[in-house]
Amino acid sequence: MSKKRSYRNRLAEAFQMDDAPMVITRELHKSSMAATELKYDGRNFGRTTSIPREDAYLIALQLRACHDHDLYFDGRLTHPRNWFAGVTSIYDLRRDPVAELRDPFHSIMFHLPRKALDSMTHEAGVPRVGDLRHEPGVSVDDPVVRPLLASLLPTMAKPEEAHPLFLDHVALALMAHVANVYGGMSPDAGLPHGGLALWQVRRVKELMSESLNEEIPGLSVRHFARAFRHSTGVSPHRWLLKHRVDHARELLSDRALSLTDIALSCGFADQSHFTRVFTAMVGVSPGVWRRVNGTSQTLNRMDSGA
């Protein structure tokens, strides 16, 4: 899901490419992580401007060889090495990285704040990772980063169609890999046995709650369904139906809404489907529940002059 209007992309500003394709995920205590595609087919692009210093990293996938350029960290010249297509580069945004580009370039850069890394290790119950181990200006062949960031390329063309669950999973997979390989986090840190991690359960529940009237891609996948049941005690489908029924109870207090309106608003196929599910879970039909439980709320509104 793209949130361009609310997110200031300082990386694109440094390249003077305010219209650069971008997708954003918000996860782990509302830390914003953004992936930006930067592409220039000409020569002698010139020098980028400084990016405001922050405790964050750029994890970059170089999609095109760009051998003829210079890098500056804290104003000091660094001659880049190993700048072939498919390699991974890491930039520490506390060191004011600036590039002088002469070759054409094409890359995807993933903005990873320290706060997001810290939140991930906190929720996994493991020690905070230190500075990422990397040699400034030297790219490496990372077979995990390459497909993860490359998987975001199709979303760059139509960011509004990118599902937030997909973006979050790519972001979190990338963070876990970076924390493990470059930050020293244990490979099996915080992994659940057969179920989902706490952040996964929380995120899936958030997405299902926000999309009561939509089908969430992936809920029918057997592996995910087993893991969700292991972690919560119920299947994703059962959890979603219960959440829809709970939301329907709230809406039933508003007598201006018809049962059909409530059914469709809560994601049921029609009023008949709503009635069947509601009756099976609550023990009475929606109409009976409204008559029994809506009286006091109606009287309270009348007494208050509503």
C-alpha cells in the first residue's frame, strides 16, 4: 500500500527524483520502512545532495552495473568496489553518504530505521543488534537480499495495488536477514515452534480487522492456517467470523441500519448468511438480539434527546 502523501522520501529528494516509484510499509511500533526505485539511463548524473543524518540504513540492490562513480562518507572520498548488477550495498545514514555518478544506474533502496530493528529484536525477545557490519563502498553478493528486494519491482509500477500484508512480510523477512547476517542476531532467535511469531499474529489480526468486508489473500493456505490455529487456538476463518459477529453486535444497536446493511458492512455474503452465522455463534438471531439488547440503548438515546 502506498502512502506517498504522508511520507517524505528524503532519498528521492537527494537524487532530485521526487516522482521516483516507492512503496511503504508501516510495522513494528509504527516505524516507516520505504523501498524506492532509482533509475537514470543517461551519463554524468552528477552529485546527490546530503540526506539528513538519522540512525537508519539504506539496504540497496543494484539492478545495473555502475562502476564509474565515487562515494563520500562524512565528506571523505571512497572509491566503490564490486558494483556489478545484482549486488547488495549498505549505507549508514549517520555518515552522510553522497554519490558522484557518471555511469547510468538502476537500484532499489530500502530505508531501514534503527527503531524498526530494535522493535523486531524486542518482540523476538533477543538482545538488540549493534551496528551493521559492512565495509562502506564495497558491495557484496547476497543471495537473500537480491530476490527479496527484486520481488518489490512489480509493486513499483502500481503501488496502490500492493497488498500491505505482502509488503510487511518482505520488509520483516529482509530485516530478519539483515539483523542475522550483518547484525549478529542468532538465526533461530525468537522463532515459534509450529506457530506464528507474536508480530505475525498481531499484524494478521490487524489486517483482518481493517478488512472485515474483504477477503485477505493467503487465508486459505494450509501452512498459514495451521500456524495461525497453533498460535491462537482457532482457524483464521473462525477468528474472522467471530470478529465480524462482534462488529455486527455493535452495529445492531443502530436501528437505522437494516440487517442487510449490517450483513454487507461486516463482510457477509447476504442477510441469510449473516443470520446463519450469527445465530450459530450467539444462540439467537440478529433480530432477536437487537430486540433484547437494543431496548436500553434506545431508551438512553431518547432520554438524552438524541
